[in-house]
Amino acid sequence: MPAAPEDALVENTFFNVGEWVPAGSPVVSLLPDHRVKLRFFVPEEDVARARAGSEVSFSCDSCPTGLKAAIIYVSPRAEYTPPVIYSQSARTKLVFLVEARPTAAGTPLPPGLPVSVAPFGPAP
């Protein structure tokens, strides 16, 4: 029985018990804590404040207070706000995708968990 290379969340299982697995095929997809990232959208008027390496505060339901994340990516391309994205301002039509990694090790953030990021406001 092979062991996982590091502690991680089992994100997906590709085969069930009793199924035949071809040699060399992955059986599970792992998501280690250091690979978790936040993805959020920043309005066009605020994107100049979102720089790689800068820190943002974020919160989520049932999470401890005072969580921080370091921005690792800011999209160079603007996108139009799709109707499914929540927007506090109806006039904000252009948004930029930003990705950030939580700075606190061991912060339990399951994939897909909605977060609110400051100073950029509520998450979409």
C-alpha cells in the first residue's frame, strides 16, 4: 500500500474499491495545505492596490478571525462581471482575477469555501 508523499486533503477519488486500476494510473488527487489558494475578483478601480507579494485580510464562515493571505497572482486581463458574480456596485463592470495563499499554516480551508477579502470587499 503506497503512502502519500505528504499530509494532504483527498480532493478526488478516481477509482472505487474493487475496480481495476491500470498500472501507473493515479487513484486519488491530493491537495496539500501549502497548495490551497484563494481566488477572488477585484474591481477595476482597486486592481492597482492588488500587487503580488502584498497581504490581504480575509474571513469566512466558521473560520478564526484575523486570517491573512499573500497575493501570488494578479491577472493582466480584465473580465466583464458575469451575472452570477455578486457585485456591491452595479457600475463595476470590469474585474480582475487575483489569487492569494493563506499565510497561516494549517488554516482549514476546504475547496470552494466562499471568503470575503478586505479591502476589496465581499467575495463573488
